[in-house]
Amino acid sequence: MGGQFIASLEEVKDGEFLKREVDGKKVLLTRVNGQIAAVENRCPHLGLPLAKGEICDGAVTCPFHGSRFDLLSGENLDWTHSFFGAELPKWSHKLIALGKAPQDLHTFDIECVDGAVYLRG
Ligand code: FES
């Protein structure tokens, strides 16, 4: 095992984030179709927190500029298309990206043993 305890399994729920910090790592935990997802509480766009992002269909939408990320793989699904929840016209999406190219969300390796979630590495 060798991981660090981060939460008990029953605390991690579908459709909501459980915010934890372990060794300076800011982690958001949630469940997607029964699987535990552990992602960094830091949007790769401008480094803002994702904890208040909306969870839908296994993805989180950043509350600041609307980038979307798959919660299990971290894959970027959509990049900067809104501003604090207001949809922006397509031509402006690049402007709001502020020169940042799309990036995936950082995910953490976890292990679930005996009803507990451990962060690896
Ligand atoms: S900080 Fe998340 S999309 Fe800009």
C-alpha cells in the first residue's frame, strides 16, 4: 500500500467534492459511477480552485472561465468559454484563455483499502 490516508470511503459522495489537503497537495475527491476520483483543487488555466465547480456527467466545470475536465482521467473537454458562469461568444474564447493553451487537470493516484482512501506517491 504505502499511501497516505486521505478519507474514509463513505465520506466520498457522488456529485459533490470532499476537499482535503495532504502534504501540501490540495485534493478534491468525488465519486463517478462508483469509482473514486481524486483531482487537484487547481484549475490548470489560471490556477484557481475548482472546489466550487459544477459536477455533471463525470466532469467538472471550472466556475471561473468554464473549462471542463473529466474527473477520472483529468482530460480537458472544453477550454475557457465563459466568464463567472456567463457564456461568451465563440470568437472571445481565445481571448479569455489569456494565451494559455488547453491543459489536462492533474489527477492523483489513489488506492481504496478496507473502506479507506489512500493517496499514493
Ligand atoms: S481558472 Fe479555470 S478556466 Fe480559468
